[in-house]
Amino acid sequence: MTPRRILACLAMLVVTTVPALAANPQRWQLNMTPGVTEYSRQVYDLHMLILWICVVIGVIVFGAMGYAIFKFRKSKGAVAAKWSHSTVAEVTWTVIPVLILIGTAWPATKTLIWIDDARESEMTIKVTGYQWLWRYEYIGTDVNFISRMDRESDRTRMLRSGMDPAAVQRDGENVYLLDVDNPLVLPTNTKVRFVITANDVIHSFWVPALGWKQDAIPGFINEAWTEIHTPGTYRGQCAELCGKDHAFMPIVIEAVPREQFDIWLEEQNRLAAGDAGDSNAPLAQLAADDALLANATESL
Amino acid sequence: MATDTATTVHDDGHEHAPSFIDRWFFGTNHKDIGTLYLLFSLAMFLIGGAMAMIIRAELFMPGMQIVNPEFFNQMTTMHALVMIFGAVMPAFVGLANWMLPLMIGAPDMALPRLNNLSFWILPFAFLIMLSTLFMEGGGPAGGWTLYPPLSLQQGNSMAFVIFAIHMMGLSSIMGAINIIATVLNMRAPGMDLLKMPIFPWTWLITAFLLIGVMPVLAGAITMLLTDKFFLTSFFNAAGGGDPVMYQHIFWFFGHPEVYIMILPAFGVVSEIIPTFSRKPLFGYQAMVYATASIAFLSFIVWAHHMFTVGMPLGGELFFMYATMLIAVPTGVKVFNWVSTMWQGSLTFETPMLFAIGFVVMFTIGGFSGLMLAIVPADYQYHDTYFVVAHFHYVLVTGSVFALMAGAYYWLPKWTGYMYNETLGKWHFWLSTIFVNLLFFPQHFLGLAGMPRRIPDYNIAFSDFNMISSIGGFGFGLAQLLFVYVVWSCARGRSGIKVGDRVWEGARGLEWTVPSPAPHHTFTTPPKFDDRDLAHGDVSH
Ligand SMILES: [Cu+2]
Ligand SMILES: [Cu+2]
């Protein structure tokens, strides 16, 4: 292989695997990731901006304090001064923080106004939280399914199951508690609007790679949107305490190129509209799921 | 009026010895009630801490090893309720009871019988609340915020929890009324409000916050109660109610509540730092005004706990700006503490160590608070371990460290003996190292995507959780050292008797009475010199 080919391969590797990998939690991960949307990148920038501001202020304040601790010790013969007031200092450290805050509020406001506008989206997904699974509906189609945690995670997470959480893998990645039977499939480079609600208690729809979470509230509909740029599998979890299995209702988004998505959606739509006798068809699955949900609700 | 009763019941002329029952159950002496409050809060701190140990043990590694998720949720909920209402709040009320009359030169609290009542409600309230853990239906498991509809899924034992919280609220309101009455009416002649020490100031403002918001909490949980048992639909969308409305009402109480737990801590630290810097408090008036501004702002920022519920844009912007604004008066306080130390003559006894630890680590909690105020970023931080790290920095290394500082600072005044300084320093260093091991990695966990209130997690979160748990166990054990230090100090184990002015740099009326402070002090109002005050020159 020529060096150039190797470089190209490496570049490919970086493009295809790193974003997807980096978007999901890693061991020893210290910081938020920039995610895979324009919004998540802006959030990351805001986060780093405010973090660095805090670090600088911290260095100044703790530095001054550390200096005082070492310099003004009684054991070193320090004699206490008598002053207890300084108008100049007090005005300075009131005004400068105000200016810093305005400087931070400005980009935050811009980002917030922009993310608030879900208009001109190309498709809408309805997300409904249940104790303890999610339902996804592709508005305007018959595609509508339930997504719940994978069986292996579910068996492993039982109290004293004796099973090893590290063994729950998919494609060489540990997906313990973060994998589902039916992922939410989304097209890349498409503005997708979400309408989010819940059926029983409050849940919260959160996939960190998208950069936001939005509460799912029974009786109310919340709105959010995203536009994913990088194909990949993005994992998240319910973020609002919703009862005993709150930790066990993951969210998986499978972002695929638009053409692939259109084919998938058409296929699902055909299956949904067509033969209900096939037990593998989403519709039949749905009927079964509905019965299950009804039981679950009754037993409450 | 009530003081008249107190003085007629207790003959001040001689030291008399009431029976144990009379003194500790029916007594109205502010020092005894202060002691009861402090011992009660220490007991609750240990119970709430034991629950935290269960939580950290389950989170030690991925997989469910010790408790089931239902019980785990009961532990997180109870841990918070016990620590907030049982440990931190009563501990500050205990300090207020002991120290306010001594600091302002009053013979007792203004309303001594009310004082007895507001304390004795608490043990029963907590007995009732904790007993739900053993009832059918179990303890509350929906988080200390008791958000409906989830909180309504608890069994009938919920009624006990709500009744217990009502009792705690009553106790707090009565305590607050007592503090306001005492501070406004019973200051020694010549002690104008703007000459008053800073600890009574912070408590005066806190007491108004308590009276302002505890009834709001009472309203919220009463509506929960009727939704659960009387078929109302305040928070039930199917009946025309609104579950988000509960959150608004709750946090209207809840945000001032966090200041109820931190303002008296500011007061304690503002007493201690000047003492061990041997220099007057820097910017006394700015401290008072900053406290008042924080208290005012605390009423208009509540929805920063709810940025993800789907508020309109205008609301989100307003609450973001208002919340960021709190950084200004809070910053003023931190700068003032550092300036107090600047060009001082510093020594580092245990109270000072805890006070310095407070300033540093509370500021770290303040930084993460500022980060959380940025709405777009909060869409990521919200309900993750980043939030858990944030509020434990302000509550544990903030409020609890200030309480420890205050306990070491005034223990010699209470007992007449010096505590064991070596063990006190050990307690400080062990606590500081372990508490950072416990909470600092939780920032990383949250940023990496770990939601809060989960009993089990992905392998990616395992390493920092293990470190955090180790820190938790270490911090928990270090507190047993504190219990020993307090016990041995109270028994006079050190053998070192202390004088009136325990600390060389200590100023204020509490250091003019003997140690241990006699049962009755300031039966005649003291005369004092402005130079006796901790903040020295009060002309500005
Ligand atoms: Cu959920
Ligand atoms: Cu708040």
C-alpha cells in the first residue's frame, strides 16, 4: 500500500468509526462529546466556553486564596492589616462578572432561539414513553412500533443474575442496558421533528449525540427537532425518573443515508399495511404489544 | 411576653437542677433545645448517610448485586428527604438556637415554648416518614421532588409521607417565626441591625425565606394528597390538570429551599474566617446586601430546574438570565472571604480548615451551577450525574462543611473543653480527600451520559462509579471520627479547659460569656463596644 492509500484508509476509518464511537459513552470519558448534529456541536462549544470561563475565574480566586494561605500565616510572623473595605475592588468584582455573564448569555440566547424553531421539518416522529419502553410513530405512514431493551441486557440486569454485564456486546462494543430490539431509524441530513409525549408517568427522551433531552409528559405534547449529519448508531436513555425500571428503557437511533431510509420506510409501511397474519410483521407485533400495555396499565 | 413566662418559670438567681425529663423534654432553654436540634440532626445525618452507603454499594459496579430497583429508588428518595429536612435544616436551626441569643445579647429565644414544640415535632415526623419503609407499599420512591404522576403510584403509605412533610414544614415555620421575633426584638441595646453579626443576619433572611416557601410546599403536597385519595385532578392531565404545574409549585419552594440550606452556611463561614484571619470581615455591608439579593433572586429562578419540560422560549430565556444573575452576589461573597484572608494573620485550626474547604468547594459547586444555567447546555446536563455532582458540592462540601466548621468553632463554647485538634484535622483531611473522590468523578459521568437515579449502568460508567463509591465509603467512615471527636470533647477527654474567648481572634458577644456557656446568659442586657464585633468598623 502506498502511503497515500494508507492515509486515505486512515481518513476513512476516522470518518466512519470515530464519530459513531465517540458519540456513545466510553470508559474513562471525561467530557461531553460534540455529538453528531449542528446543535450538539453548538452545545459543546457553549459548554467549553463556560467551562473555561469558570476555570479562569477559579484559577484567579483560588490562586489569590492560595497565595494568602502561604503568605499571610501567623506562623511566618504575618501581622493582620486593619482594613475591611475597598469601594474600587467591590465595584470591579461586581461589574466584571456582569460583563462576563452578558458575554456568555449572548451566544446561549442565539443557540436557544435557533433550536426552538422546529418549522420546515421534513418529517415528524411521534415518541411516546411508557413504563418502561418507547413507542415510535412515523407520522403520515403506518409505521409504528415499540422499542424496548434487548433481552440479554434484561436477563443480565436481574438482581444477582450472576451474568456478566461486560459480556453484553454488539459489534465489539459493550451495549449493556443501551441496546434495544427495534431501533428508531432516521435519515441523515434531514430535519426531523419529534413530538414527544408519555402514556403513564413523565419520561425524558435523551440521546446525548443529538445534544438535547426533552421531557415526555402524559397529556401534553412537547416538540423538538434534529438533523443528524453522520450515519451511525446513537444510544441514549430515559432521563427522568419513571419508576422501578427507569434505568432499563434505552433509546437507540440508527441514522442511515436518506435513500436507504426511504427504502426501509417503504418496506415497513408495506408490512404494516399488509399481511397481519405474519407474526413477524410490525402490525401483529403491535397488537401483541398493545395487549401487553393494556395488562400493564391494568395491573397498576 | 413569652420571655416573661420563661423568666418566671426559671429562677435566674441560681443554678438549679431540673430532672432529666423536665430539662430535655419539657425544657425551653435555648441552649438545651439547640443541643437537641444538633444531636437530632447528627442522628439523621448518620441515617441518611447509611442510605447513601447502600446507594453507593449498589453502584459500586455494573449489574444488580445488593438491592432491587424499587428499594434503590426508595433509598435515593429517603436519603434526600432525610438529609435535607432531617440533617441540614435542623442543624442550622440548632446553631441558631444556641448562638443567636448569645450573639445578639438576648437571654433566650423570643418564644421559648414554641421553640420546644418546633423541635419535638421533628422526631415524630421522621419516625412516621421512616416507618413507611416498613409498610405495605413501601417508602416514597419517586424522588424527593415527589413529581406526579409517578409519586402517586406509591401505595397508601404516601399519606404518611405527606403528613410527615407537613409536620416538618410546621416545625420550620415555627422555628422561623421564633428567629425573626428574636432577632428583631431582643438585640442588646445599641446593636442596630447593621451592627449585628453576620450569622444572625443570614438567619434572619433565611427565616423570611422559610415563611415564604414552606406553605407553598404544603400546598403542593396537599394537592398531591387529594389527587391520590380524593379523586381531584390538580396534576392529572386526564382530568384537566397539569403535571408540570406541580413542578412549578414545587420549585417555587425548592429553589429558595436550597438557599435556606446555604445562607446560614455563608453566615457561619463569615464568622469563622475573620476569627482565624485576625482581621475584620471584608465588606460587611456588601455581605448583608448580597445575602438579601440572593434571597430575592431565589424567588424568581425556580424554573431552571425544569428547562426540559417544554417551556416557551421567553420563559426559558428569563429563567436563564435570572439564574445567571445570582452568580454576581454569590461572587461578591467569595471575593469578600478571600479579601478577608488577604493580609491577615492566618492560623489553621479545624474550623478554619473547614471554612476554607467550604469556600473552595462551594465555589466549584457554584461554577457547575452557572454552567447549568445555560439553557442549551442544560439540555445535556439536566437529570444527569453532572447535576448530582453539582448539588452535592454545594450541599455537602458547602452546607455540611460549614456545619462542621461551626461545630468545631463553637464546641469549646458549648462544652468548656477544647476538642482534640489532631483528630479534628484528620477529620477535615479525610473528609476533603474522600468527598472529592466521591463527587468530582460524577461530573465526568454526567458529561459522558449517565442519567441520575439509576441503580445500574453501562460498562462505560463503571470506572468512575467505582472511584465514587470508594470515596463515598471513605467519607462515610470519616464522619464516625467526627462523632467520636464530639463525644470526647463533650466528656472533656482532652482535659484542656478553655476560657471565655476561646480563639485569639474571636470577636462578638458570644465570646464574652464563660465556657461552657452557663444555662442562663445575658439576663441583663450586655453593654458592648463596636470593636467587640467580628466585623469591626461598621461605619461603612
Ligand atoms: Cu422512563
Ligand atoms: Cu434552583
